[in-house]
Amino acid sequence: MLEDGWNTEPFKLVEKEGKLFGRGSTDDKGPVLGWLNVIETMQGLGIDMPINMKFVFEGMEESGSEGLDECLEKYKSFLSDVDFVCISDNYWLGKQKPCITYGLRGLSPFTLEITAPNQDLHSGLYGGTIHEPMNDLCWLLSQLSDSKGTILVKGIDKMVAKLTEEERSLYAKIDFDLEGLKTDIGVEKLTSDDPKEILMRRWRQPSLSIHGIEGAFSGKGLKTVIPSKVIGKFSIRIVPHMTPEEVDKAVVAHVTEVWKSRASPNKMNILPMGGSSLAWLGDFKHPHFQAGVKAIKKVYGVEPDFTREGGSIPVALTFQNMGKNVMLLPMGASDDMAHSQNEKLNVSNYVNGMKVFAAYILECAKI
Amino acid sequence: MLEDGWNTEPFKLVEKEGKLFGRGSTDDKGPVLGWLNVIETMQGLGIDMPINMKFVFEGMEESGSEGLDECLEKYKSFLSDVDFVCISDNYWLGKQKPCITYGLRGLSPFTLEITAPNQDLHSGLYGGTIHEPMNDLCWLLSQLSDSKGTILVKGIDKMVAKLTEEERSLYAKIDFDLEGLKTDIGVEKLTSDDPKEILMRRWRQPSLSIHGIEGAFSGKGLKTVIPSKVIGKFSIRIVPHMTPEEVDKAVVAHVTEVWKSRASPNKMNILPMGGSSLAWLGDFKHPHFQAGVKAIKKVYGVEPDFTREGGSIPVALTFQNMGKNVMLLPMGASDDMAHSQNEKLNVSNYVNGMKVFAAYILECAKI
């Protein structure tokens, strides 16, 4: 194993036991190449393309899709005759059964900065005499959610869409293997033992994650420093009907109030970062989704699950707001470990995924 | 200003406005060079060295002095005829008046590790469904000390030596400029407004500092990751009569108890790190210290303060335990910013410090 937890070189594609390992193999170089291979193959076999297709490739999706909305606005007339949008940047719910995705969470990221002295200080010379910023920051970060991950920011729960009976019935149909999930990621206990509750927490409930701290000592070993300026990074995955504007307001108010009770002389600054996005819910009753269903049935012989996803792809909502029906058609499986060590794409998912893409093209022509 | 907060290249010595800027200028290349310059100068001037001197140079003092004690043990017979030990690895209490130092705090460093999933996870895909290690770690770190820095570990306060009237009277003589200190380091408020109380907190009270977290995102910008294994680094500066063994026991017991109340399914591991050290208190009534006093009087024309220091130099105690009288004779001033950005040594401190060293050599011969 390499020092960073990878078993192979991240930027070299390695095929092993039916899996393609490498950074971006499943998120999202595999699916992108898949689409291009399908077109090349159809051309090679002399099959007439039965629909017109336009591609939008972007390289900043993991960095807030900077400039993408502006670009789409600029090329609006070029895209004006597009009816359906298909995005392949998500995963199956499990490892066996394909799915089609009609919903995504949005994102509200924040920085929480505490500053005190002009510069880092020696913990021997100053420890005990100043109010240390890391002490304040750890405490403040601990006031954002409780031990079960429930968000403590006042008002957040009231923003979340109520669960209707119709929506509840959608969850009843989905078979979700909690034990398999726990084994895959290596945790003994999830925040609920009920698979439906876990799906709801992922799909229709907000969640708060603390990603890390900038400015403190982060290396191996010990450095007896008092860091002078520390910046906590956290984000909230948001769901209907939350808006980043309302979430920003609630978080700033909560942190400001909690900070007051701390009575620290240090400076605190809570700031919404750029790159926030709304949640997206697509119209899955549209015939476009049926083209996806038929394509999957043709290749895999099963009816796909209709799923939502916990991640965020802001451009889905942008396209929908441009009047297009948007569908997410995934290639990879749930254990592909996007964004993590040993990211992979199964060869079978890659090959069958391309077949699904081809079948989808043919089905779209029939709408 | 460079990105890391330095105004000049740290590893290039830059003289500016009477100050020598560079990493190690005051801690501890300046004083080391100073001693060598004194010997070279005395030889150049044909002055007979009136005492025998043996030097111990080490390069691991900032990394727990690994191997130093073993080395001194090995060369015990070589050092057996040494009567006095002088270490120049500390600072004046302020910026104007020299001092001699007779006490140091010790150090008990710890790692606090929380692990859950096998690997880092995507906060969109897993946020809300697992118990996040960073959430647990921030909370645990916030349970070590309160907003004023008071250590919450049970039993620590009882280990601290009681303040005697004799000791209290020593503080009465020391003139310590709190306002100057606040301006130098850029904080508006210290943990006390009483200069004597601040000195006691630095010299004779334990303090706890959180240095940082290994394993979480520490870069600029945002990474929407759930870190799987996060390691908090903190340390306690210890004072008489605390021992690292007792402190380790108390910290492990406290963290274990607090962790239980959290009821998290994640794995917690609290571990004392290597490199702990006892506090040191020297015999400042010994004639050896008078040699230092006379040397300082000769060069600066003032009686030096007798101070203790908040930092740790474990070898001071090692030498004392070998039966030698140990004294700390500093060269630099309080605003030299050892371990921090823009570390400097005043040219005047460098030059006068060397004169003090030379005078000290001559005074030692008279003992």
C-alpha cells in the first residue's frame, strides 16, 4: 500500500481482478470515455445516429463547476434545440442492480476562522497565558451537530420538505443492503438500522460534515505550536426546500450566538464559501426516463431502481431551469469509492454501461 | 510577505534594521555561534582560557532530543570532571533587561485518534448515514480545557506544587510589561490582567495546547471529504511535582471517561507520545549562578532577573541528575519569535551576548 492509502499509482490505470483502478476511473473519466466509445462504435459499424447529440464536457465539477453556468448561458442558442439532458456522474445504489437517478442534494460550504496572535507561537512560552484559537475552533465545530450527526443549527429542520405518503411509498420498493454497505466502508454501525431511514438521510435530509482545519499543524509527529489563525472547513448537504441563502443566514446566526456564549477575546469569522448549490429533483415521470428504463432492461434484464443521490451536481438544475428534462444514468457501482483511495470501475460496469448508453440513444429516437 | 507568513527567506540570514532574521537565528544557531566566536576571539587575542570547557551540540532538540540522554550516558566518564553546565537556549523576559533562568516546564504530548470507515468517504454519498470521526474528534478535543484554557483533566490541579510565601516573594521583584507582550504578539487580552499571575501561568502552572489534526483536509479551498482516520495532537506543559507517568494516566482516564459518555460507535485511541520530559528547577543560590550575574552586570550594568521559562529543555534535568549545577544564560530577547515566522536575533543581543559569554568564562575561573 502506498503512503496515501492507495494500493496502486492513482494516476496510472491498473486492471486487476475485473476492476479498473485509478483516480477518476468511475468519477468521471470512465463514463465520459464510454459515451465516446459508443459513438465511435456505432460509426464503425455503419449504424446511423438516430438522434442529434451535443456534449458538454467540464473539468471543474469537483471544484464548484466554476464558469460552467456562465458558459451554458453564453451558448444558450447552441443548446436551444436540446430536449433531454443525460448526465453519467453517479452510481448504483448497490453492487448488482442498475438505477436511474432523479434527485441530488445541494451544498452549502462554510469557513469558520478564529484568529488571535499575529503569528504562530511557541506552546511552552505562551501556553496558559493566551486564549488559544484551536481550543475555540474545536469547541465551535463541536457545537454544529450532535453525536449522532443531527444538525444543531436552529431553523434548519423547518426548511426540509415534509415527507408525503406518495414519497414514502417510493422508498418501500427499494431493496437496499445495509449490511453490505457497512462491510464495504468498514463501519460497525450507521446512524440508523432501518434501510429506508438511511436512504432518507442520504437523499432527503441535510447533513453536516467537518472536512478539516487549515492553519493548524497537520503533519506526522509533533510540533509544539500554538497556531495563530485556524480555519475550520465544513459543509451542509442541502435538500428541498432549503436554499443556500437561508442556510447561510441560519448558520451565521447560530455560530454567532454560540460564539457569544464562549466569551473569548479571539476574533471569529463565519463565512459562506463560494460554490453553494440548490438540491435538484427531476421529473421522473417524463418519457425520457422511460428511454433509460428500457435501455437498462435490454442490457441487464431488470427494472432499474429510481433513486436520488446524496452528492451534488449543480448543472442538473441549470439544465432543468433551461427547460430540458434531466436524467442521471450511472455507469459505476456503489463500492467504486469516488473521491477516495483505490477508486475503481468494474470492467463489467464499463462494458455493460456502454451498451446501456447505446440502447438509450436508440430508445430516445422513439420518444 | 511570503505565503507562510515570513517576510524573508527563512533559511537565508537577512540583516535588517539591527536584526538578524532567519530560522534558527535566535533558537539556536545564534547562541551556538556566539560561544564559538568567543573562544576564537580569546585565542586570537592571546588570552589564556582560564577554565576547561566541553561542548555538547545536538541537532534534535526540537524533536524530543532523541538519543541525547543515551549519548550523555555513553560519554559519562568524559563528562565526569565537568562542574557547571551552561545552556543558552532561552530568552529574556522582556526586550530590555537580561535574565538568568533557573526553571523550565516539562512536556507530556499526546495523540488522540478516531477511526471509523476503512477509507475517506464522499460527504455527499455518506453524510448523515455514518458517525463522522472529525465530529467526534473536535468534540473530544473541546473537552480537554475550558474557554479560559483551564485544564479539565481530573486530578491535574492536585499534582501542582503549592505556592509558598518564599516563592511568591520572588515574583514580587520582577518587572514584567504585559502591555508590551500583548502588542508584540497581537492579542487584546491575556488569560489574566495581573503580570505576576501571567508569569505563574507560564512558569509554575501546567497548560494544554491543541497543535493540530493529522488526517483531515488541511489545504486551501474545499474538499468535500469525510476523513476516515483523524489524529488530534495536543500536549501538556508540566511543572513540579507532575510526572509524565501520572499525567499520562490522568489524561487517558479522563478522555476514556468522556468518550464513553459520547456513545459513538467509532474507535478512539488516546496515546502518550514519546518525548515527554519532567520540569526542571535549578539551584540558583549556587555560586555558578553568581558568575552569570557578574558577567551580565559587567556588560549590561544591571542586575539580571531570575526567571523560569515555559518551554522544555529536558537535558537540563539530565545534567542536574549527573550532579552538575545547571544554569540557562540567554542571548535573545522576548520578541525573537522562536518557532514562528520572522524569527530574529537583535544584532545588539548577539554582540553583547558574546561579551556576556566571555565575561562568564572569566568569572567561572574565580569560583
